[in-house]
Amino acid sequence: MDTNDAVDLKEWGDKAGTLCVDWFPKIAALRKGEYNDALWQKLTGQTVDQLWKQFIETLN
């Protein structure tokens, strides 16, 4: 994420960029209806509920 025009937001921008890269494929899959807990557990080692809890915690 380019933060040259807002240097004071660099830390936030870096964190937001990382979250977007990590979470976009997960959210896109959920939107397509791929809400299969067994598949998510196989891919990530966590259930969908655990992943959402982790995501919500990163917003704090």
C-alpha cells in the first residue's frame, strides 16, 4: 500500500494491506457459497468460525 502522501498512516496501511491479501480469497470463497467447514479446516487448519473470530480480532 502506497503511504507516501500520508506517512503517519504507514503502519496502519501496512497492516491493512496484509489483511487484504490474507482475507480477500477467504471472503471471496465464502461469497461464492463455498462455506464448507471441512474444506476450510483442511486448507487453513481452522474452522470458518475460528477464522472469522481471528479476522474480527485483527480489526481491534
